[in-house]
Amino acid sequence: MSNYIYENQNSKSFFTLACIAFAISFVGMAIGLVYLPADLSMKGFLGMSYLFSVTSCFTLAKVVRDRHESDKFINKVESAKTEKFLNENSPVVSSL
């Protein structure tokens, strides 16, 4: 049994892939906004909307991860309490 509450299951290559994909999509959107045939106010609106979407995605991912970690911790505590209760109230008494 590990002492960590959260165990990361992602490999380094998957993490690298996610970082590269994010960078490519972010740069691609920025280049698309620069070359978009629209006035500056429209580009600004689209850029701010895109940044808001990106930050919202990060926030949502963090909230989901935190909830998952919390549930794992609560389940670990509950199972430890149950195990302690069963050990203390076990009808089988060792005769050692």
C-alpha cells in the first residue's frame, strides 16, 4: 500500500505529447487570429474568448482532479476506520 494519496498513472511521453499538442494548438490559434481578415476589435474579442476557454479548461481539469483525489482519500479513511472497527470487534479472539 502506498503512502501517497494521489498516484500519477501518466507516462512521461504522454505528458510530453499533451504539452506539445497544447503548444501547437495555442500557437496555431494565435497565428490564425493574426492573419484573420477582420478588424482589430473582432480579433481582440476572439482572442479573449479563446484565452477564457483555455483558462476555463484548466480550471475544470483541476476541479475534477481535486474531486477525484478527495474521493480517493475519503474512501481510504473510511476503509481504514472499517478495518479498525472490525479488528477491535472481531468475535474471533486469538489465544496467544
